[in-house]
Amino acid sequence: MKTQPTMTHRPHRTRPTRLAGFLLGLALAAFATHDAPAQSLRFPSDYAGEVGELLRQGHELEIDRRWGDALSHYEDAVRRHPNDRSLQLRFDHARLHYDLARRYGDRSYRDLLAALSLGEALDVYSEVLLKIQAHHVETPNWKAFVEHGTNAFEAALAEPAFLEYHAARLDSAAVDAFRRELRRVLGPRVIQSRSDARSAAALAATLAQSRLGIPPHAVVLEYACGASSCLDPYSAYLTPDQLRDVYSQIEGNFVGLGLELKADDGALLIVRVIPGSPAERSGIAARDRITHVDGRPTRDLSTDGAANLLQGPEGTTVDLTLRAPGSEPRQVRVRRARVEVPSVDDVRILQGGLGVGYLKITCFQKTTTADLEAALWSLHRSGMRSLIVDLRNNPGGLLLSAVEAADKFIDRGIIVSTRGRSAEEDFTYSAHDVGTWRMPLIVIIDQDSASAAEIFAGAIRDHRRGTIVGVRSYGKGSVQGIFPLAATRAGIRLTTSKFYSPSGHPYNRVGVEPDIEVRRVLRPVDGSVAPSDPQEDDPVLTAALQAAQQLGSPR
């Protein structure tokens, strides 16, 4: 079973957390390397410039075990210096630790660990490899999967979350000796099949049990996670709760508070409050900072740790200490409930006399087509003559939803094509003339417009259907499928194909270039457009409004 293709892209650096649970899909490369302690990082003399400074800054974050911040830092650094191997290696190192800490902070993963035997864990590993073999866009490299699994396990041996859970008190000399022995045993092995990889993982597990007392099934799961994350930036193992959250994102609803937030200076900054959510009903607003969760200061918590505290069953409550800018702290109790997430937001006429309509597509989910159609008819009844579609901070979502949204504005021709390793992943999606909206169109993008958002913007650009305003988009050009694992309630996200613009150009690391480039120096913290004076607060929206006026003016 596989869901419809999804391309949600949520870089840790920029993407806020929607607290159904921690959102998935970090845009992280995962070409794992031998995992050495953070303190062993060295700075050769030829790293005296910007790269050296980036490495030094990242090193400080690693020393403090601030893996989420380190990951954000290295992601940004790698985007600025994509060919620098040293930055990529530190990025890989940070991701191994960050992912492991997230898994062990996830109750569903710990429950899975408690229930599995060694044989069942090996079955999970085999199923992960089978899914990769059947669906991933690249031909599997069995030897590499084992090597990356070893890297993941070695990272676990240096991670307190792993050691504390398994009550392991390991001597550093014993760990070093084990690492050398494991590499010596596995290094020469010929691994040419799934069966060979399973045997190697079983050997590593039994060796770890005998030398270090680590439960063998926990070792095998690290091999499964390592194989999943080494494939490409978007493939990953999903715990049962993470799999559930992915489905919630696709459906556009979840149980939670209805907040999107990010870490900020020792607190949790609320970026957006979802309309109609428990948070909104409790008087919580964007730009508020959460300083305590149930009495625990957020400065002592990772973003994931705080997210775990904010999660809970429907109907339960959480006590928050909030501080608004320039105000005294206040206490708020919020009851968790089901939240419906609108994919189309802030629908309005910007200038009534000129009929410039505006709407923001926040993501592409199952409800987007219906939400967009309803918004368009509402604007039409209000006198819309031209339209601005804002895709800033849109991380993507469902491929078919992006195609259907673009189809509303394009009457004929290709919207996007996909190409995979197998012919069954090759598709061409085309527009249909019926139901096309033909008003002048402006599309706003930024560096965080990714994936499905790029499909929409790229189709509008290639068909010369509208004007693109903003800055170059993120540049994610691949499609992922979500595959449940039969052996457990967990799953795996795999890149199944790559997608191409109507003119046949790839999006990966290229993105969509705007027709009118406008960079925004300061942006409201909630990511919304300016409510009253766009020329003063939002130069990108101002440029889009000017373009819409020109397109809509009589000739």
C-alpha cells in the first residue's frame, strides 16, 4: 500500500513546527560517514575563511549537543557551499545524532523497541530493504546500506538518549575496541543482496550484545534507520507516531494545540496560530513566546523535547507560560483538540477599486483543490479582476493537489512530468480546459517555496500564464511515497521519482527563477502579509501588487 505521491519538504532551518507532533520531512542529506565524537573536529589551515568560521560555529553547537541547532546551521552552510566536503560531513554527523534523539524521545518508537525480538527486528530490517529495492529511484547498494547502518549504530553509542534507555554504562575504551572489531569483521564481507545485508546486521547485533551488553534488536533497528536515511535528502524511517503525523498532514487535520513555532533565544517563538484552533480560542497570538511548558522552562528543552510535552491525547490540557513582546508573562491553560488546517488562507481583496485578489496557499494537501475553488469564487463575487497567489514558506505536499491547483489556471499542456527507476513511476500530468480561471495572475515565491509549490509556480512560469515575483525557490525536484511496514506500525518515506517542468527542466538545486526579483529584508514573524500598508511592510507584496495592476490595466 502506498499513499498518493507526496513531496512535503520541511527544512529544519526555516520550517516551523505544527504541534500535532513534530512535523516530518526534514530536507537533510544523509550520506553518513564514520561517526567520530564532536570534540575530534579539527580545522585545517586552509579553512581560515568563511568555511572555517562555519565549521567553528557548528563545532560549538556540537560540543553543547545542540543537535537541532547544529543541523540548521550546517544545512544553511551546505546550501551556501554545496561542494564543500567538510561541511557535508559535519551535516551528516549532526543528522545522525539529531534523528536518534528524536526517535528515543518518541514514545511510539520506545514501545516498538519493548515489543520486538531480535528475529522480528531483522524482519523489519528486511522489509525496509525490500521497500527500497522495489520503490527507490536509485539502484540499491547493499554494501553501502550496511556501512551506513554501522555509522548510525556508532552514533548511538555516543548518544545519551540511547545509552540511558538501555541502561548501558559503557567504558570508552571498550566502545573504541568494539568499533575497531566491528569494522574489522564487517569490512571484508561481501554484501550483494538483501540476505547478505540481513546477515551482516545480525552479526553486528550479536557482537554488540556480547561485547557491550546492548540489546541486539535495538542495534538492528539502527541499521534499518541508517539504510533509510542514507538514500537521499528526503528518504527516512518513520516511527509509528511520525507515520500517523504524515497522514494527518495529508488529510489536513490533527489533534493538538494549533501552533506553528520555532526555537528562538531560549524560548519557543509562536510563528502562527491556526484559525479556529484551541490556541486561538485561548488567546494565544503570533509573536508570543512560550517560556514554560507545565512549569518546565523551555530554555532547558530541545525543540523536540518541548514538542513532546505539548503533544497529548484529545481532551487533555497543558499549562503554558507566555510572554508577548513588551508584556509581562501570563499563564494559559489549553485543552488539546482536533484541529482542521486550512491549506488556503488570508483570502481577501487588496484594493477594492482595482479588484486585486489575494490568497495564500500554505501547503498542498487533500483539501487544497476544494479550498482553492471556494476562495476563487469568494474573490470573484467580491469583484476580483486579477489575482496574487502567495506561495512563500509553502513546503509542498501532495503532487496531485499541486497539479489540480495549476490546472485551474492553465487550459492545456503539460503541468509536470515524473521519471523514476521503473516505468510505473513515469507520468505526465496535463491541464484540462474545463474550469480554467483566466484572470491575470501573479505568483509570489521565496527560498522556502519548495516541492509541490515549485510545480505550481514552474507550470505558471513555463506556460507564461502569469508573472513570478520574489526570489528563487528552494530547488527540490523529487517525489516521495509513504510506505507502511507490515511488520510494525512504522513506515518509510522513499524518493520514487524526480519531477521536471513543462519545458523538461529539472527543479533539483535549480528551483524556479522569478520574473521580478524582490528580496525582503524584514518579514513579519508570523509569515503573513502586511494587513494595511504593503508598501511599508512587505516590498515583495508591493511588487506583486504593482505587477497585478499593470496586468489588469486597460491597454
